[in-house]
Amino acid sequence: MTSSKQGSGLDRRDFLKGFASATVAAGLVGAGEVLAKGEAGPPGVPPGQFGRNLLPPPTISGPQSGEAYWAKVRKTFSLPDDYIHMNTGTTGSPPQFVVNNLAVYNRYKAEDPRDWGSNLAVDFPTLFPTSPSATGARQAQVAAAFGANPDEIVLSYNTTDACNLIFAGTPWQPGDRIVTTSFEHPALAGPIAWARDYHGVQVVIVDIPSNFTDDMTVADVLGWFEPALAAPLGEGNKQYLAISEIFYKNGLRMPIPELCTMARAYGAFSIIDSAHGWGMLPIDCHAYGADFIAGAGHKWLCGGPGTGILYVRTSDAAANPLPPFAMGNFFLYGNLFADPSSWLESRAWNPSVYMQFRGESNTPAVYAMTDALSFFDRIGVQAIYERGVALGNHLKGLVAGQWGRNALWVQESSDARFATALTCFNPFAAKDDTASFAAMNTAINTILSDLAAETPKVYIRSVTWRSSQLAPADNRIGFRISTHGVYNSYEEVDYVFARLAHHVARSGLTQST
């Protein structure tokens, strides 16, 4: 069956009936339980025992090549069957055992603020490791999953928190240079603007075009940045490449290892906003070659609100000097009785300690995030990534079949270095017409509201941006759909596409062909 056919003729009643039948056939739940999944609490927890005992990550049986396996994975999440969540790029949904464990951590902390960690280690010795410390064990877990050393990992609170730490700790000087893009999220763009305004840092903005065809190459991307990095720099000044790995605007993925290699060749340090990386991509921090990688735990890693991961390079310093850096978090920097601090202009401190501990931390939240990572590890981060990309490519095929390939802001590429689970498109004929932006913006956001009011409820979003840094305001718009390997399905993609096509046809605006 072709992609265009799979996306047609599926109404709401058919979707719910089909999902229920597939779920029962997979042996997951009884027919009467399909639309009442949330009433019983997480699997394996007796009634009334939610939040009483730590749970291990679920074990999913069967071959990953079949939809039955992924249907079982979906059932471990709190999302009801009449809710289609395709905006993971904004926030993910934690697995049910993670929701349970977060409640356990908070309950133990509330009942014994002094010894709550020790009590958890006694009651759940296999689920609450404490070597070299409770936090250190989780930093080591993250490091093993993402190709880093344990001392390079900080459990942060989101991408913004991590970027703030990076910029606060960097000793900016007038004449330093930051090479960035016109597509950055405020989490990175805000600190860059701060360094410009308060420290006299030169900011070079690489204009990112709106449309990307399937023939784009890594060499093309490197060519965007090389002139800025190769430009002469003042004596004693530093330069930094500060960019997103995946642009939140349109889902375009940058070839980070190649960009970091080029940056090093020009003496530049690299700051990578990977808000969409942890949980979507099989990241290897050392292979990336970046100096800093900031990302979210609440998005694709499904770790819950207020969680993130920050990588601060301490390795390979002999071959590639570390950037000058003063922690960013000054809680353990020094005191008023030792002048100056022994850490002045030093990089001998350990990020996993000196950046991690900054007053009272929300340790229950970041511990729950690492529990989510343990589930992803059990399934396989690579398998999750490949499925998310496959679902996204299926959607891209449906969009291209209905409105033409040019409706996609970023077309599917045969180069896996550009592959992501984000799809951004505009189905209207006036897609590239600034004069029609307001009308398309109104139509698209009306469609989003209508989809959220239906049953099943569909949660996707729109994104807007400037076609050039010279444009006075945003003048481009698209739907942005996230396809997560752990809880989205081909059936959901087909259904959402069919509903979108229905609402687009009713919008009154001319469609692309």
C-alpha cells in the first residue's frame, strides 16, 4: 500500500476501533480496557500502591520489527488511547513507571529529608545505586549512554539552564567572536545577545535559508560557516561556534561532528544546543568533538519537566585545548576568606561536582529522568531513533503525495546525517509569500485548535521564522510534527495526516499541488 493511500479514508471512529483491535490482538489488554488504561495506575502496581515502591524499567518482549512490539512500548506510557501526542519537540510524556518513581523519590524525601537517599538504597538496592554517590551513579549512566566520561556530565534542569551555565562561566572579552545562525532558539540566542551587549562580543549570524531540498550535502552546510570562522580574529581573542544540532523551527539537522572538526581547525570552540538530541539521536559526545552540549530531558528523553543533560568536555585536552571556563555555577567556586579563589583561571575542577551542586537541587526530578533513560537503553536508543525517523519519513511521503515535495520545508535526504524525527511543512500555495503570512498563520493555528478539540485529541504545533535576518519580522510558517519511536505509530501518522488534509481543505486557502 502506498503512502498516499495509507493516509486516506481514516475517520475518528475507525482509528479508535482499529487501535483497540490491534492492542487486544497484541495481547496487551482486554477489549474493555482499551480506553480506560489510566484508571488502574502503572503496570505492576497494586491498587492504592502508586508511589510506594520503585519500579524497574519494563521489559518488552518480541521482535522490534513488528508493530506489536511498539504497541507494547506505547502501553507503558501515560498517554490515553484517544490522545495522539505528536509535539514531543516541545515536551515529551514520561513512561508510567517514571511517574511512579518520581512520586516515590518525593515521598521518601518528604518523609525523611535527612536520610531519604540512604533509605531508598536500603529498600531498593538494585534500583537505587549509590556508588560513587547517588548522583554520581546517574551521571555515569548518562555518560555510558552518550559516549562521555562521568566527570563530564551535569544533570541540568533544561537546555536554557545549561546554556546559561556555559555563558556565565565563559570569560568573554571584547572582540571575541560567536558564529551562530538565524534559526536559534531563545535558550541559545538569549545568552549570545547577552554576551554581545554586556561584553562586546562580535556576533556573526549565518543566514539559514527556509527551503532544503533532498540534494543538500554536508559540504554545502560547511560552506555556510567556513567564511565566518576563517575571518581574521583580534590578537588574544577567542571564537566560538554556537549552534543548534536540530533547528527547532523546521527540524533541519546539522552535521555536528564535521562542523566541530572545522571549528577546531580554525581555533574555535563549540557550543551545541541539542535540545532535541537526548532521546531522539544516538549521540556520542566524544565522537561529536564539541566542547559543550546542552540538551533537554523533558522532550525526546521523556524524563519529565525541569530536566536536562549538559556535557562539558574535559577529555582530550592535550590534543585539543579546553576552552577557558569558570564553572558558570559559582556555588563551589570559592569563599570570602581565600582571595583569590584557588580555582581562578583553572580547569582542574570536575564539572560533575562543581557544576552539578548549586544549592538545593531537584534531585527527584533528575533521578526520574535517568530512570527514563534506563528504559530507552533497554529498548535501544538506536532502535528508537530509527523508528522515529521512519515514521517521520512516512509522514513526509504523505505530505509530498498530497501537496508536492516543495510543501516540505526540509525534504527527506538519503544522507542519514540529516535524518530526524521532526517534519515541518506548509500545504498552501502561498508558502513562500510574505504577503500571505498572516492569513496562513491564522488558518494553521485554527486547524491546531480544531485538532485539539477532536476525539482523539491531536497535539501538534506550528512554527514561524524570518526568511532572512534582514526581514523585520517572522514571515514563514509551517506545521511541525514530532514522530517519537516509543509512542507514535504508522496508524497515528496516517490518521493525523488525514485529519490535517481535511482541515486544510476547509481552510479556504489555495493548497499546493
